[in-house]
Amino acid sequence: MKAVKAKKHLGQHFLNDLTIANQITDLLKIQKKINVLEIGPGMGVLTSFLIEKKINLSLVEVDYESIIYLKKKFPENKKNIIHADFLNINMNHFFKKRFSIIGNFPYNISSQILFKVYENKNKVNEVVGMFQKEVAERIASKSGKKRGILSVLIQAYYEVEYCFTVDEISFSPPPKIKSAVIKLSRNKRAKLDCNEKLFKHIIKSAYNQRRKTLRNALKSFNLKMSSDIIPLLKLRAENLSVEDFIKITKDVE
């Protein structure tokens, strides 16, 4: 079959290293009748290995040329190939029960994919994905300058593992930057021990003024100034853990 032409506006860089593809799919925790959604399968390099695992697999792809290619390559999976933009689709459209997500994610929407995972955390058990290396490091970072809003939100509900780095030559066309694979595994936290909407607001406020200490960045919030909160306010957002942000959220009057 004729290869699909990578489209710059879709951020497509097709993985062509079969060893890497196999390593990525092996990171999934395969259980009996597991539901898996692959985002942006492109020409199906990951898909080939996933099909071998005998799982309940669905594919979502925005590129119509790729859809045609995938239906020809995997005719037995035709009915599970969905032509849609993942960011605009209802997660309940795929599986009634919980599921895992995997993909060589387009770099221009990879962070948005994780924000959607966060919003659907009670549906998504696990995520194994290829990201721009810088983004992967940020999501996995526990503290320091690489840490950001998405790092804290994701780590509130997922254990994040930086798995391995992938060189540019593993893709066609090669990106100008290195890539990395990370794995997100849902933790046991059913919900936060605080107002989640306020929790998100505080994190965003703290990181939008990340050069300031929390005392200055969170001036707009009416804090009780409990004894265990005062030491945290001397720090910057990048130095706080998920639990620290929960403590601050609970301290708002």
C-alpha cells in the first residue's frame, strides 16, 4: 500500500522503528478483555503489535488519508476505526467501562490530550504515550523548574513514569527534537480531599506567577494562615507537591 504522507499541520511524525513500537506496546498492563484506545495510529505501527495482544482495541484518527490506509491494512478491525478528533469526542463513545490509552501523540496536541485524560480520570486507567521529550520530562517532574500546572494535575491522580528517550531517526519525517515515552497509571485516589475546582484555580494562579513566592502569587485567596501552611507560602509553586497544594486549598476560607 502507498504510504500516508505526513501532514505538518497535524503534527505527524510516523514512528518507523519496530523495536521501539514493540517496547511501547509492552508497557501496557494487559489484562483479560482490557479496553484500549489508540490515538493517532497513522499507518498502524503500534496497532500491529496491539492487535497481536488480543485486546478490545479502538482507534481514533483525524487524518482521512490514514483512515483509508488503516481500513485496508486492518480490515478485521474496520468497525473499530473512528474518523474523529479525539479532543472533540465524548470519551463514553468508546467504551462503557474503564479503558487504557496509547499512542504516538501529535506533539501539537499532546498536552491537550492529557488535560482531557485528567477530566476523564475515572474512565482512564492508564496512558502510554510518545511525547516531545521536554513535555514528557515536565509531566514526570516531581519538583523544580520543569514542573508545571499539568504536572500537578496529572500527578494528583496518576503515578507517572518516564520510560525511555527516542531519537529523531526513529520517525519519518524526523522531528527536530528528541521524543520520550511516559506511562501514567491511575492511583487509588477516588477524589481530592478538597474542593477540586478551587484546587485547579490555586495551581493555575501559583504557576501563572511562578517567579513569586506563594504568599504573593496567592494574594487573591483568603487563606486562614494555619501553622502548617505558613512555611509553604515562602516557597514557589515548583517546590510544592500535590499534597502541599491540597493543604493550601483546604486552608482557603
